Amino acid sequence: MSSTSQKHRDFLSEPMGEKEVTSLAGIGPVLGERLSKQGFDKAYVVLGQFLIMKKDSELFQDWLKEAVRANKKQADDCSNCLKEYCNAFL
């Protein structure tokens, strides 16, 4: 298992609620702004996209790279964060 960032651990430590999209691992201010402009302003909206893609990490990462020009590490971090969240809470 790869090591996770503090941001990743913080995200998993409590309910998602109304967390901003930038609370997701791999999503900083630049990607957060790009996502928000496309209507993905909250972490739960991005989670919804992940679920629509049937929790397929590869498909989700491709979408993130295409939609907001995320790099591989950003897409991996975000995907892993959402996958672990789903495993823990869904």
C-alpha cells in the first residue's frame, strides 16, 4: 500500500458533508478552480462522478486528466482517496 498524504488521511477521518473540492487529495487550488467552473465545487459532487463511473479508478483518472488537465499523480491521489472513502463509508 502506498503512503497517503495528511490531506488524504484528514479527508477519510470524518464525514464528507459540504467539504470543498480542494479537500480531496490531489486537488489543489488550480484544479479546484477548474473543477468548480465545471460545476464540481464540492467533494461530494466529485464523488458522484466517481460513483457514476462505477468506482473504476482508471476511467475516473482519465476523466480527471481530460476534464481539468490533472497530472497522473493528482489523478491517482484523488482516485485513491475516493476509493478508500467508498470502502470505508459505502
